[in-house]
Amino acid sequence: MMKIVDCLQETQALRVSDGLTLPLLNNCESDSRLLVLVWSQLGDFDTLEYAWWLQKQSSEIIAQKITIRAIAIGNRESGLKFCDYTGFPAKYLFVDTDANIHKRLGLYKGLSWKIPGLNERQNAWLNMMLMCAGIGSKGTIKEVLRGYLGDKKAPQLIEDQEVVNTNLLPPLKGAFFNLAGGQGFQRPFELATLRLRNMTEVLSNWKTYVPNAAYLTQRGGTFLFDNNGDLLYEHRDQGILGFAENRSNPLSFLSLNSYS
């Protein structure tokens, strides 16, 4: 069986920043570690939320000298839109229109029921809706509820002076969530509000973010390597909103103390 790092090294894809087709791991020499993110659709809840966490903890990632490469399902147009919205660097994002790398790595393709009379995209939509309801999507309902109920094991997500605009609710200041239980941790409705903002962004630009709905159910994975190419950590998504093993602190696996 091909090693994960070999599969990634052989992968070539379109780089969002300049539209060139290059090896995914081009110029990835690092004196520390390499984090490779194989994301689902660029308009997926998981992908947008993952990028938000990377942005939030970017200073720590830079301090640890971690090189990042991400490859997601989409095209250059969706990649540029994604980077503009999330702040993820376009030079580190590659796109795969047909989820080829996901197939090669054996990542979970999601619920794949085929209903007679429905075409591929219609079946994908149906399966996606079922997964949102927790069918064939491990932990999704629990994670949705965590977004509404709060999580005292998770950090505060929105600073007191930060303003969140979902385009559906009035602009909300971070301090507003103190009314739901205090501060210094993930308050009730805090994560749900960030997800609502992501949802309105994607639905307002659906055709851009999701050029091919056939891969709506495809899940992704996370792979962390040392500078010798040895795999230190991996996580394979098993459902919607399942992009992290530790959902309270999705990037906790990057801690320098986690690896000898």
C-alpha cells in the first residue's frame, strides 16, 4: 500500500494564487513540520471553519515553523473567493475538481445512497441532507448542538469588541455573548453564529463555491509530518463538522509537546 506522504508527493494540482499546475508539496522544505490539509468542498462548513481556526492561531503556527499546504474540491474561481473570505493564503491552496486525491487516500466519501430516477447531483444533495440529520455522519448532531449550547472546554471565539455580521441578524458584538453565560470560553450561540455567517456567505455565492455538487458528501483529512516525511498525526473526517478530533480545540494536535 502506498504511503500517505508518497501519494501526496505524487499529486499535482492547480495552485489558486497563479493558476499553475504544480506538485502539491512543491517548496515544502521545512525545519519543523508539514501540515497537509485535504479539504472537502470549498463551500463546506468544515473547510470554512478549519480555515477560521488556522487564521485565529496563525501566529502560533508561524512561531512553530509549520509549513501548510491545503487541497480542496473546487476550481480556481472558488479558491480565490474562499481565500478572500477566510484570509487563507492563496499560494498555499490547491484545488482538485474531481476529488482524485480524496479517492487515492481512501477518505470517507460520505453517504452514497443512489435513488432510482435521480441523477448524480440530485443524489448528492439528498445524501448531504441526510448527513446533516446525522445519518451516515458520525457526531454531526452532537456538534451542531455544541454550537448552540456552548462549550466550557473551548476558548472564547469572538472577542468582546469584535463585530459579527451574518447578514441575517443585526450585527452582534462579541460582548453580547457574555449575556449567555460569561466570557473566556465558548458561550452559547457563539459558534452557531459564526456558522450562520459562513452559511450566508456560501449560499449567496453558491455557484462560485460549489462548481460541481456531485462531491457534496466527500469528507477530508488532516496529515502532519516531521521534516523527514514521517507521519506524526492523521485525522480522517467521518461526518459533517467532523474535521477535528478535538472539536473544542481543533488545532491542539499541533502542540510541540505532543511529539517527541
